[in-house]
Amino acid sequence: MPHPKRKILVTSALPYANGAIHIGHLVEYIQTDIWVRYQRLCGHQVVYVCGDDAHGTPIMLRARKEGLSPEDFIGRMNLEHQRDFARFDIAFDSYYSTHSTENQALCVHIYEILRKNGHIVTRDVEQFFDPMEQIFLPDRFIRGTCPNCKAPDQYGDSCEICGKHYQPTDLINPRSAVSGAIPVRKTSRHFFLRLEHFRQQLQNLLQTRFVDESVANKLREWFTTELKDWDISRDAPFFGFAIPDEADKYFYNWLDAPIGYLASLAHYLAAPAEDAIQFWQNDDLEVHHFIGKDIVYFHALFWPAMLFGAGLRPPTKLAVHGHLTVNAEKMSKSRGTFISALQYARYLDPQWLRYYFATRLTTAPSDLDLSFEDFTARVNSELVGKLANLISRAAPMLNRLLNGETGVPVVDALPLLEQLRQAKPEIAQAFEERNFAGATRQICSLADKANKFVEDNAPWVLVKTDAQAARGVLTAALEAGRILTIYLKAIVPQFARSVEQCLNIAPLEWQHIEDSMPAHKINAFVHLATRVDDKAVQSLIQENMMSEPTAVTPPSVIPPTPSTATSSSSNPSPAGPGSVEPLAPTCTIEQFAAVDLRVARVISAEDLPGSDKLLKLQLDAGALGHRVVLAGIKKAIALDQLPGRLVIFCANLAPRKMKLGTSEGMVLASGPGGTEVFLLSVDSRATPGQRVH
RNA sequence: CCGAGGGUAGCUCAGCGGUUAGAGCAGGGGACUCAUAAUCUCCGGGUCGUGGGUUCGAAUCCCACCCCUCGGACCA
């Protein structure tokens, strides 16, 4: 009524077609779906599209491992994903795939324009190459010893033990995760999008309501330096779209992933790609992308840049959410908290998760925690104890004592009902802003009042003396339940459906808040929501701990973060230069002498909680005294093997303040890092403090 | 070290310049028995991270510091 109908295109990030949907992913899809359902409830025109991000080397390799063609593999994943989403009532209008003819047409179309307009350049890039497999290796497919903490078998982009990020070229003893071969450097021509061309437009975009202020602050940092060209090409063999007029060149899947939103739209429209573009360009259309904070870069820079370059409008809004932790820790297989959507649904009700996430989601892109204790408490006390209870006490009573017929709410109930209705704008605003925590808080508080009303008027007593009055009380209670259900409908649609059935009313819409139920006969009560059984929660976690990490083939590329789209092989910077420990430039004897290497004896080694890679070593350097050195060897060398041992360390290295203390030197070691670290030692007769020449 | 966000009752959080600081959950007492042992009621419980400042008045604004989380830099 008051506001005109909005036209809104909504997307959730495209999950990578390489693994199952897990509860971390679900934060985003549930958040998006609640928002979408709310908008629809208000009568707005919403198209909600998504699909699998189906391209890339990880998928190609994974398919091969399973003995499938990539097409068959992603087809299977797509079905699995759709099945999982359906269980959680994610109401996509179109769930498609980046591997589609529409997407290919769109990618080529946009690329051609970018090229024509001079936004594409080519440049030679040197990269790791697997000589056995004859493929270029994404960072994640190079494993080696972490150069920082010397943990062995770490990914090429970052170390899981110490958390350090680096270039694959920094790895000690790098190996191809595909074949085990030693990667070699190889040069190839790559295509780049000149991001700098779009600096002004991108910055202007930040002046709009494109992102919330806290995110905008962060984004502005990117503009303090030159925007680097973005590498959009990959070499054959690659599972993706070929770049036109080029032999053996493919589009990087992060190029076709966001374009996949358009492709999914085309699929929804059942129309050719041009129609999707036309739809997109509609002046009245709002475009909202829901994404995790890990992929802001792609959606705030690359994607708008592509659109600008192609003469298309940018998105209206990025709705950024944080990551999920479970019981206050990162999801962990060993703790049983790495839970797939499927596993969750086997033990627990998806409605509960929708409700619980809603109570935790705010506008801010901060991480949210799924504490199972809190989860159980809140679902039981709020969703079941307050909300469901209101109807489950009133409806059966009306059926049993008063023939199931509602009447007119008693006069005493009018202030309550008025209050319920007056909450509308505030709750609406909370939904609009994605402040679902605020919305549920208000809804619960209203439910408290409604329950109190029932309590105060005791219809079960009243019915003995004044049936009509009792009917009026129960009618009011059900009316209150009906209004609350409208408020809740976007969050727990199945709950709402049950209420509608029970109250024998048409599907509820937001505008029905103002209405009153006419006197009518209600249906038999149906159970609205069961309580969470703590045992089921325990079973779920137990089973998860037991279940072997199957389905994950060696180069496990299941994104460790909950959010989505192309988390693997997603190093945003252009394919970095580097090499397999190339020989350093020649140095003079003076330069060499500048480095003062000394013998030292390890006095003690202690763990540094908070660092995955570093150990704190106390060194006895003889006349030089004692030194504290933080060495990245935790993964490689057991604590008890260190004390007493002679090592070589650089004694005149400038002290370095690190996160967990200051390091007064550097212990020398070889090896790729991670668990492959080999300390240099000297013959046993060397004494601490001696210089190495 | 830089940036962002946060530190308010045992727990999760609301309040973000104005009367004695709130809610839910948990704990304790009571009421009720219509309801999925639900609901209602009462109680205990906080020097609102620390120290300064602005103000008639600060949890709320400013400055410094401490701690946590998340990015980034550095370590490499």
C-alpha cells in the first residue's frame, strides 16, 4: 500500500561445484532467502538467482579422480546442491550453472566489448607448471614446506599451520599436488583487465549505498595504491570457456562466475542472453548481491569493473556477511563441527537453523557463532516456548471447548493487538536492513506480551462462566499468533504454513497485519515445531567425528571458509612471479661478511600458543649472551628435540617484532617449510658463540 | 605494526548524550495447569574494559592505554 512495488534481483554467491554445501555456506543462503521472502511477503517483485560455480582446475582434476567427465561431475554436484538447498527452503527462482551456453555467450559478449574498448592487455607471466601433467598449477595445487614455520606439505598460497600467506615460489621444496612432480617455471601469455581504467567509477560507486559504511571504509584502502591489472586468463588444459580467437586460452573462472548471475537470470527468463542484459539494465531494477566477506574484492572491484567496461550498470548493493564459527571455533572435522547441510538435516530440523541464524544475523559483516548450547536454548525457549506455544495453547482449547469457532477479540485485547500491529514499521526496517537479530528480538518480546495476555485472562477458567468472553480471549490470542506468524514467515516458512493450515486462513502476506480474521471455524491443531533434543545434537557431532573425511580427494579444495563462490584457486592478485629458489644475485665477500652467523646452543624451546608455526627458542650464544629467537619450525621439529642442540643462527639480524614477541635472530635451516625443515647444525665440538665464516 | 569491529548481569546481546542501566537465557522462590515439563510472577545478580577529558549530565562524545575477533603488513 504505502510504498510502490520494487523490482529486485537478488543473488547469493555461487558455491563452488567441488564439494558439498555445509552449514557455513548456509549462513549466506538462509540470510539471502529470508530477505528475499520478506520482500516477496511485502509484494515486491523479486527474482532470486544462483547456481554452481562450475569451472576451474580443481573441478577438472576432481572429476578426473572420480572417473567422470567434468560435465558429468558438475551435473551431479548441481543436483546435490539443489537437493540440499531445497531442504532448507532456499527459494531460488533459478539455480543454474556457470557452465551453460547462456553464460558462455555472456562472457564472450562482455569480453569482446572490454577488448574493443581497450581494457584488456596481454603480458607474459611466469608460473609453476607440472611437467608430468602438462598443466599450469594454481597456488593451491602446489605443496611444499612452509618457508615460515617449515611445516611440510602446505599449500602454495598459505600455510595452514602458521597462517602465513606467501607466493608459491616461496615454498621450500615445492611439489605438484597433482602428480608429485617438481614444478618448473614456465612462461605463458596472459590476459589482463586494466582495473585502473575504472578507478573513478569504482570510487564513485562507494559514494552510493553500494556497501555499508564499515565495508566501504575497508574498500577505500584499496584505492590508496594503483589497482593492479587483473589476470583473467588460464592456459589449457582448463575446464572453462575458451577465449575467442585464441588457442588454448580460457577465461579464469572468477571472470565467468559473476557473469553467471546474468546467465542464471537468462535461465530464469528462459530467454537468450541479450534479454538478461536488458532485464539487468532496467532503470527500476535493484540488484543485490549477498556475499561473504572473503569475496568482497571480486564483487566490489572486478565485477563492477567488468560491468563498467562493458557499458552495463553496476549492482545496487553488496550485502556482506561474516563467517560461521561453531561453538566459538572454526569449523573442524576433528571436533565434528564441519557439518554438511545433508548431515545436519539428518539429525536436526532445518527450520531451527533458519531461526537460529536469524537470531544471530545483523547488518554488520561480523562473524557469527553457532553455539549448539545457545542454539538449543533459543529454539526451545523462543521458537517453541513462546511462539509456537501461543497457538498451541489457544487453538486446541478453542477446538475442544468452543467448537473451533473464532469470534471477535475481547475489548481487553485491543491494546495488545494494536501494539502488535504498531511494531510493523520497526520490524520491517529490521528485515530490510538484514538485522534479523533485531527483528526476532522484537517478535519475541511481542510474543511474551501475547502469552501474558492469555495468562491474565485465563480462558480455561473463563469458559466455565462466560463462553463468549472466553471465545473472545482465544480469538485475540489466535489473532496475535497470526500477526506474529506474518512477522516470522520469512524466517520459518514451514512454521507459517502450519499456522495457516491450523487457523484455516489463506497464505499470509505482510499487508495482512492490518486485517482481522473474520469469525470462522479453524482446523485441527497441527504441531508447529518440535523441541531440539540435545541427544540429536550430540549424535550429529558424534557422527561427524566418526565419519572419515571421504569425498575429499587429495588436493582437498573444500573452502575452509563458509562463504562460497570460487574460494579455491582464488588468489586475487595476478599470477605472481617467483621461482624455485632461484640463485640469488652475486654478493661480494664484504656483503657476505655483513651477515654474522654464530653457533648457539638451544637452551629451551617453548610452544607459542596463538602461532601455528612459531616456536620460541632460548639460545645460548656464548659470549654474545642469550637470545630469544622465534623460529618457524613448530610443525617440523618436536619441542623436546631442541634443547641441548647446536644450531647456526644469524646474530646480527635486526630484531624483529612479531605478533607474539620479538625475535632476536634467525635460526638457519633448509627445506621447503611446514614439516620439512632441516636445521643446520655443526660438529659437536663447536662452541656457542663461535662465528661461522 | 596498520586498518576495521568489539569489550554492558554467569551466557547471548540491546541501549549509543538525559530520570534509580535493560531483555532473553541460565540460577532461586511462587502461581497456574489451556499448552510441545510450555506459560505467568517475583528475586538475586553489573563501579557498562582501564585511566583521563568535554558536559549541568556520559555505557553513550573526545584522547590514551589494555584485551578479544577479523583483515592486512612484517616475520618469509
